[in-house]
Amino acid sequence: MTQTQKISPPSELTETRLLVKYGFDLARKLNIKKVMVMAELSSDRKLVDKHREDETIIWVMSDPEAVGENIGKSDHCVEIPYGQVGRMDLVSLAIILSVLKGFTSEHESVVCLVGVLGSKRIDNLLIVNPKRDFDWFRNQKGATKEDLPISQEFIRLIDIALRFSTEGREGKKIGTVFLLGDVDELNTIGQPLILNPLKGHPKKSRSIHDNEFVETMREFAALDGAFIIDRNGVVEGAAVYLDAPVTKKVKVPKGLGSRHLAAAAATARTTSIAIVISESSGSVTVFSKGTQILSLGNASVRTH
């Protein structure tokens, strides 16, 4: 009797090489011209360059400044924050940012090569079509920067929201709303619940880009109401009661509460964007024009 020969499983490097090769082969067979790569650029760029032909690469990373000139002229870079959310949530965020930055269109399918950021490996492959896979793109005639003001401030608020939802405050969960937009417009649907604790302080000391002030925001998040933030990331109000009418434009998924409803209604009445942290589930939900466009912490993209 011959001894059964043991078969060693493929190495992670072999898996990554085969997956990248198959991803580009699949893109060409389906005539897909955009490939999104979510992994460490330093370890994956050579492998991607080896297999690419005329495809445009959308690199997804948390530190775009580290890229330098090491990407192709037709390539793009999307910045996303680290956070305790699933990789499919990060794919959702990266796809939405890519469309609204003009890196791809809402009708265009994208092959996504996905790895956990920092893992130095690619271990997942999927095809995403924004119009097909996202309710917001299906329900909107067109997405523009005016509809959803994509900026460093938006990314920063997503980062803060994910951090607050994960870390909480003094062992307790945080639930709050960040409204980013035109302050004069937002003041028409917001009323302070208490005296504004930010009034009189210089703008630079109440910027969301100031890490020390972010900890102050964590304390203010214990108060009822929302944060009002201008497009430059300066917090103009905290503990603000939102009083926007709930119209037919407001569409909040079942299971979400009054905080989400008020935030959605505010975005239906103004050109703002709302980022909501759920105190009960810890999920982070983004609303624009009265409609949920992204949910981090729940399944927000369907794979086929």
C-alpha cells in the first residue's frame, strides 16, 4: 500500500498572483476598462503593472500622500479611512467616491481586487456596477459634487464617525449626527437645544482637522442634537435640534430611528450631507437629498 501523499495548500503569494491575473483576464473578456485595487501599493504595484494593459487603475488607500508619482498617468487614487468595518463596506465607499470624483461613471462596471488594508495580499475579486448595485445611483438622475460635496472634510468626518462608533465615550456607545454643508442654509432647519458651546472660539480651534478638538467633539456627542459643520470643516454648532419636514423625498430604511429620520429630512431640505452614528448598532449611515447613500457596518453592496 502506498502512503497517501499530502498536498500542500497554495501560499498566500500564489493566491494573490493568480487572483490578480484572473481579474485582469476577466476584465478584458467583459470589456471592463477600470480596475480597482484595494491593497498596499508598495507590495502590489509591480504585480498589477505586470498584468495590466490599457486598463485604468483606481488605487484605494488610506495614505494617498505616500503614492507620490508611482502610479500611471491615467490612474487615480481614492482615500478612505481605516475603521472597524468590513471590506465590502470600504469597497462601497471607494466606489461612491470614484463616481463622484469622476474617476468612473455610474453606468460603468469596475473589477475590484480587494485585500484588507495593511495585509499586503489580495484575496477577493468582485464586479461592481454603481447604477445596478447602489439604490442612490438608481434613484438619482445624476450624481454631481453639488449633490454630494466630496471633500477632505467628508472623508475626515467618516473617519471620526467610524472612530466614535468603535471607541465610544467612557465605555458608552455614541449616537450623533454630523451635518456638513452651508451653515446659513442649515440654520434655517436647526435650533439650538442649549447655548452654543462653540460660540466665540476661533475657527482654527474648532476644526475637525484638529485632533484635540475631535476629543471635545466626543464629549459634545453625549448631548442630544446634531453638529453643524461648514464646508471647510469648522464646527459652528453642537446640540442642534433638527426641524426639517418629512416629505416624500425622505426615504429612510426600516429599522432606523428618529435620529436618522431627522438627518435625512435635513438633507432633503438643504444641500447638506448627513453622517449618522447609530447608538444602538454602531453603524455609520450617510444621507444625501433625503436618501441613504451609504451604510458602513451593514451590507451596503450586493455581490453577484
